[in-house]
Amino acid sequence: MAIVLTATAPTRELYDQVSGNIGAEIAPGLIVHTASEVDGAVRIVDIWESADDAMAFARDRLGPAIAAAGAEMSPPEITEVFDLQRP
């Protein structure tokens, strides 16, 4: 079942640094990734094919990228999708 993952990076600079550490390869199971600035922070909203895909990405790529940036981030909010429409 698809999930929505919502997280916040405290600054655009940190978001850019972590994104650079992750690299450009699209993670398996990622349907869409968005990032927008809200009150100086960055709101991240991703849709994943499954929680397992999201957790694998967090474990294998995101966690190490955050650690390499010397940062910590709050845990994301995860909700199940009950209606997903694709073009």
C-alpha cells in the first residue's frame, strides 16, 4: 500500500547538502518527491509505493546522508494512501 511521508528540514542549506549527499539516482519505490520552503524551513512530501521502500531508502541512503551532513532531523509523519491516481 502506498504511503505519504512528510518531513521538515530546518533550512534550505541543510536540505541541499543532504540532497547532494544522497545523489541523483531515483530510489526504488519512490513515486514522487517534493520540497517547498515554508517559513524558512523545507517541507518534504514524498509518496512511496510502500513503507518498506521508504524505510529501505531511509536506512540505506537518507540516514547516512544526514549523518554525513552532521545533522539530525525529526522523524517523518507517515500516512497510508487510500486513493492514488496517476496520469
